[in-house]
Amino acid sequence: MAIWTHYYIPQTLDEALSLLCREPQSKAIAGGTDLLLELQQGRHPPVRTLVDLSQIAALQRLEMSQGALWIGASVPLNRVIAWPPVRHFATALCEAISLIGGPQVRNVATLGGNVAHALPAADGAIALLALDAQVLVASPEGQRLQPLLACYAGPGKTALQRAEIIVAFQVPACEKEEASAFRRVMRPQGVAIAIENMGIWLRRKDERIEDIRIAVGPSGPMPFRARQTEQVLRGKPLDEETLAEAEKVLKSEARFRTSPHRATAEYRYHLAGVLLRQTLQTAWERTQLNFAEELGPLSVKG
Amino acid sequence: MKWVGQSVHRVDAVGKVTGETLFPGDVNLPNQAYMKILFAQRPHAIIRRIDTSKAEALEGVIAVFTAKDVPNNEYGLIMPDQPVLCGPGSNKPYADRVRFIGDQVALVIAETEEIAAKARDLIEVEYEDLPVVTDMVAAMQPDAPLLHPDRGSNVFCHYRIRKGDVEEAFKRCDVIIEGEYRTPSQEHAYLQPEAGVGYIDEEGRVTIQVAGQWTHEDQEQIAHALNLPLEKVRVIYPAIGGAFGGREDMSIQIVLALAALRLHERGINRPVKIIWSREESIIGHHKRHPFLIRAKWGATKEGKVIAAEMQLIADGGAYAYTSTKVLGNATLLCTGPYEIENVKVDSYAVYTNNIPTGAFRGFGGPQALFAAETQMNRLAEALGMDVVELRLRNVLREGSLLSVGTPLPKGVSIAQVIEECAKAAGWQQTEDGWKRPPKPQNPAPHLWRGIGFACGFKNVGFSFGYPEQCWATVELYGGAEIERAIVRHAGADVGQGAHTVMAQIAAETLGIPLERVRLVLSDTALTDNSGSASASRMTFMAGNAIKKACEAALEKWRAEERPVMIRYQYRPPATTPFDPQTGKCEPNFAYGYVAQAAEVEIDTETGHVRLLRVVSADDVGKAVNPIQVQGQIEGAVVQAAGYAVLENFVQKDGYVLTQHLSTYLIPSVLDIPERVDSLILEYPDPLGPYGARGVGEMPFLPLTPAVIAAVHDASGVWFSEFPLIPERVLRGLGKLKPLPAS
């Protein structure tokens, strides 16, 4: 059963943008691992034209520049995972995308698609939010750099227009005393979307947390920054008293709900405490490592 | 032996690995049309009117068929209680009603699948909804809505066992354990959803190529519904992508044949093809029976179980399918592989508006043994006695009487099987009896580990008086030596490797190289009735039929007959049905015996239960192909692990809420036990071919109670309900508050 009529593979960004402007019922496609399934199952409005973004050089970028990682929006996840700077300077992101799908899915799935699909618990997006990534968006009017959450309009609903394309993500590289970690709970193992996930970035000063960012999914309609919890933790030592207070605040500010047959809200609130403690502890321990060389193997499922 | 006992390559390996082998969905015939089925999608209603005019008017639509087009609108493996198509104009009463969401209402045949789907959605059906009953206990009440008004009750099967006097015996018990157990449904989730083609063959037979478990039973069901003589119906099985009992009943067989026949009658001679989506498959075929089991067992302080009282209720769903047989098996197995002097069992199968339930690997055994073995483990705890020691003081031995008052057939090995399994799992035999290994160390404060033990037994072959039989035909060609042997057999290879075993047994018996055996398989026009690939029976039944046919053929060959042709029917010793009052019977002619130990780890923070190691000791009599036996053991353990821990089939008010494999979770490679030690034991069955028993179901049976016991060992908590999904575990551990009683 054909689920599209025309399929274009443009070589440049301009070409892609003009195709998306010109063609009615058009849609950009990268790995297609979510999109094709939704089209096939009738959960997406029908499309006539698919515009493939996999051959555009600007979207294939992978480089370190001025203290930031630039990750092209249509680089397959397995290539991102294999790129050493991601593992060293954006560890949470490396951990998160290593858990997306199985190896076959990661061979084609992209970070651009992960964000454009706009799910509130997308592993890539949760990690990007914790790492304070900026998004480079191209439109017929030109390119702009915007915060990640500006790409979201609601659950599964992107704020991007049809003729707008995510070009790349700018992810600040962790510096000395900074580290990040990502955890998720899922069933079954390996191929499921998260029941709950969490990304944490922090900067340590001596025995205190100097600065921290916590991202949680699925809490509310889009990836959620636990700002009140961050505030509780800022400037504090990582002791039981702080943790207990942080856990309490996280459970009050997060908005978990029940997904039939996957998890009740009650279970998710319980897990929030578990994930907070585990992820925080891992990130904290990583700040003591002298960067990548000592990082050791991540729990990357291959 | 040269061939029996060797792990030869499967006869179907090369074709499957290279992709040359055709599964039913791969079979395409010239000029074929495509069929889609309109499912009821509502749990209980009378169909007042069906208007197919818009569908028929759509360009590309060839035909639309409804109930009035079915010659004899009923079918069913045990009793014909299900309409082929539900709707007005049937020749049977009450066939105008739908009783579960997967009931079939109309067939659309069109030039393409897309057109057929579009036309299906244009069919207008006027329903008058009826009250829905989905709780099996509620369905038993006198005022419950009746699913089959002509039957007068939703209870469609009841068995009784009365042996000794349980009331008197309980008075003599030092320990009594009572429990109420609930078991979940389960989806077969075979790789290949239902698919096939239907056409009129060159000899004018209505022919279908589908995946099933018993060609000749499919043939009979089709002939019955189409009012055709048997010989006018032909059923062929191409390669089959898994079955597990889920293809025992009809899904697309009758409607494919009906479509081919009715088109032919209209002068349209085109094959009809259908492939179900996964979602259609999940609502379209039956599930494993959920059971509610109430148990009361008593033992003396010496560790002798002297009384067991059981009540079993099985949710049969909307139609009987094989429920009566499943219930019979559960009734027999619900007191475990033990000799208990006083037994009282009452068991019931009940109609509800849930998806029908039927055959699934273990056939009532897993549910019954979950209760029996958990009772046994709890009795051991209450007695302060080791679980292996308690079992060995009670197990069935040669000559022991079953609950149904008769001894087992010769070759009872459960005691040896328990001992072998216990030893491999670290138990030790001391002067004071058997002692369990030390509790495994917890790797972290929140990761708790434990070990559990359970055992069981499973009949091989059809039970309770069924006229069990299996045909084989052997032809020998050559001059001085046998150059070619042709074995004709209908037995289905559902993936378990039955055809390889057939070839091995033929080569062994004839004393010829395996390559000289040619198999002609699974076609009612070319092979005789073999019975079903179920009840763990194919090695035993086909093996005996082929072995005896080969022996007879060899005799003629030695008498210089050329070529030789022998057609042989194997019939095992007769069995008898339950006595309606006491249950007394000779239920089976053969059994396999099994014991398992499981080591688990509970993450007490997330509630996840992980299986670290499973030891499965299985007496298969003789492993005709040891690596295939190992495959069966590992496959059954993985499927049972899904049943125990992960798989959660949810229905609400008659609707399936887990209709995709993204919501009905089966184990991934990362969820399965880290290690499965298969102990293949070979205590020969006196009647089995080369001593073989059967293996398909046994390793599924004791895993859940073993896991439940291991979780108890780790946490101190007995779970009486599963799957052990994280939230259930955390609630059990007191980390989440209990759910309000529903």
C-alpha cells in the first residue's frame, strides 16, 4: 500500500525548502522510523510528497567548534554515538540515543526526527534539554538559532512550520567539573519507548552542586525542565537531606499521568525519585573523572 | 543409532535461511483477488441489518459475502457453537448475533487489498447492543446475560473429581494452606500472522493453502460449513511461522474456502488471497485461558500431603474452541504430580464476551500447576521442610494412583527428574534429606536475588477417550538396495522440527542414509489424517506410525517385493473420559516429566524482575534430535518467562486494549533469562518410538511457579497473581499502595 505519491531527495537546503513550500501535502522525512509507521497506521494526516533530508550536507555536520558540539539533524544516531566528542562532552546524549530503538533503527533514525516528532519523553530530546542545546532552524526567510523548547507546541505537535527544517543542534561541551548522565526505565528492554526518562547536567564546585539542569519525560505536553528541583539543588552538597528535599519538590512540580497498560501516574511519581537519585549520583561521580579517558564503557546497548 | 539421537540439520533449514521457502503470505497465484474481513468490533449485539450495496458498488469490488452466503453457518473444533459469518439470513438460530469483537461479519473480495479495505468500511451494519459480561464469576450467576440462549447457561463444561474424603482428611492435617490464584490471558504472538490463498484446484476441489496444526481437521470443518463432501475440500500447509496452539482452531480457513467456492459458482475462477495484519491476528484468534483457582491443601507434619480441594474456573470467552479439553487437562494437573489420597476438584468453563480462549502451549497445565506448585512451595514453608524433600515424599511413582483413581502408564520418572534438576541447581542430598543451596548474594542493597523450584508433568497425545490415531505411508523404491524411500505424512511442522524427526525415524528404521528419504507432507490430497501438531504428540504419534510402517515395508522389501507401499495407522492404548460423578478415568497413554529451578533478581526500586538462570530438566524419553529438543526447551522457557513476568493482555468491557506488539509486550532478547541450562533426560517411554515421549509443552509448565517461588525467596512475598509487572511487584513489596479491589 503506497503511503506517498512523490519522494524527493534534494541535495541542498534551499532545494528542500522550496520543495516543502511548493508541494501541497508535503512533509520532510529523515530516518522515517516514527513517521512511516504513523503514516502506515493512519495516525498521521495523509501526505502526498515526502522530502528526504538525508543527502543534504548541512544536515550531516558533526564537529566541535568554539566549545560546542554541532550535530547535524539528519546524521544517523549510530554515527552520532560513534563520534567520540559526544561520548566525552555530552555523555547524557550519547547514553540517551544509544537506547533508542534497536541497532537497525539507530542506523537510520536521527536526532532531528527525534525533536521534530515532538514527543515529551523522546530520549534524545530529554538529553538535549538537560544539556541546554540550541536548535539551528532553516526557513525560507533564513536561519535562526533557538532554544530546544521553542520547537514544541504540544504532545507530538511541533512548533516548526511545514517549510522549516532543523539543520543542526548546538550542544555546549562539558567543561572541567561538569558532567551529564541519562537514565530511563522501559519494558521490554531494548525496543520500547521510555516509561520514564531523565537527563541531568551539573557543574560541581568542591563538594557542592554549583549549577544543574534536570530534564524529565513524560511530564506534561513537552520535555520538562524541573526548574524548582534544580533550584533546591543549586549550591547544595549532595547529601540525603538535599536529596530528600529535591525528590519532594520534583514530585510536586512534575506532572505525570497514567498511560493505559504502560504505567500509572503513581508508578511514574515513584520512579521520579529513583531516577533522580540514580542519575544525579552518576553525573556527580562523572565530574570527578578527568574527562573522557577515564570515563570507561557506557552502558551502550549495541 | 545412526540417525535417532543425532542433531542432524533440519530438513527445512536451507530453504528458510535462503528465503526460498514460502510461508502462506508468500504464496501468490496468477490473477488472484484480495479479501478483507469485516470484524464485529463490538462485544455483544444482534445484527438487525447489513447493507452491502455501497461496498458492492465500489469499482474493483468483485463480491461481498455475508451470513446468508454460508451453506451451513456453524463450526467449532469441539462443538459447533460459532457462526462462520454472523448476521441475518443464517440457517442456524442465534447466528445473527456477535459475541466478541473478533466475530466475522462480512467478506469483501476485490481487485486489490486497498479496494477491499475501502469497501469493507462502506458496509453498513445495524447492531442492537446486548448486555456484555466479561467477568467469569459474574457470567456464572443465574441472572447473567446469556451468550448462547439455546444453552440455558454460560457454564458450558463442568468436571468433578471425588477421591477419598477431603473433609475427614483435613481434620488429620497438621498444616493447611489455602490460596486464591489468578492467571492471565496470553497471546501466541507467532511470527507469521494468519494468511493464505483459496482456489478451486485442477480436480475441482475447494482448496486452501494456509498455516494450521491439523490439515484434516481444517478439511472437516470446512466441509461441514460448506456442506461439501470431504473429498471436495483440500487443505495444504506451506511452511508455518509458529503456532503454539493458536492455529488449532479456524481463523481464515473456512472463509477462504467459502470465498473461492462462491466465486466459482458465479463463474469467477480466481484465487483469493488474504493476509491478516498483526492487529487483526490479535483479535482474530483465541488466547490462553485466564483461570481463577481456589485451593486448599493439607499435610501431616511428616510432610505427607493427604488432602487437596480445588475449584477452577476458566474464562472460555465467546465460544467453546478447545475449552472443554483444556479444562480437562487442568482438572487432572491441578493437584500436581503427586499421589494425594483425598482429592476433590470442581472445574468450570464459562462463556463471556471476551476473546475466545483455547489451545496454547501447556493446554491448561501452566495455570493448574501455578496453583498446585505454589501450594506445594507454601506447604514446604509452613512445614519448615525443603521444597525438593517435600516433593519427593509425595511424587507419583510407578503404580501410584492419580486423582482420577488409576495409575499412570509405565515409565514414571518424575522423582528422578526432580532430583536431577535439584542437583544441577545446587541442592544437596544430606542425611536429613534434601537441602537447598544458600540464598544468592544480593549484588546491591536494592537488588534482591532468590531461587525457586517447581515441577510438573504433561500428557503426550490426545486424552480422555479421544480416538487417538496417526497415519503414515511409506514407499520403497530400488533394486538391490533401497534407493529411495517416500514417506507421506500430514503432520504439521509448525517450526518445532517435526518433519526432520520424521525423516530421521524413517532413515533409522529403514537403515538408509537420511538423504534417501523423501517427505511428502501436509496435503489432504496426498497424505492421510495424522492428528494435530499439539498435545506434544507429533514425535510420539508420527514416530510410531512411521516406524511401524517402515518395519512392515522392510519386511516386504526383504521378501523381494519391488516397489513396496505400506499405509499404516498407529493407534495407542485407549483412554477414557472422566466419570461425571467421581472423575474416575484412564486419562492418558503417555506423559513427559519436568522440573525447573529459577534464579531471579528483583530491582526493588523499579519493580523489574529479571531471570538470571533457569535449569530445566525434561524427561523426553529419547531425544531424536537433541539440538531441536534444546531449542524446544529454550523456546518454551522464553515464552513462559514472558507469561510469568512481562506479557499483559488487557481486555476491558470486551475490547482489547493491547492490540499492538507495542502495547502487548513480549520479551526482547534483552529480557530473556541470561542462562538456560537444558538437562535432557532420557528415561524411555515403553510405547514411544525409540523410547521418545514429547517435549513441546513440558518446559513451559513449571516456570511461573518456580519464578514466583524465587521472588518469594528474594523478598518474602508470595504473589498469587501474575504477570509480575513492575507495578504489581512494587505494590506487593509495599512500595506502592495496593490497588483498590475492583
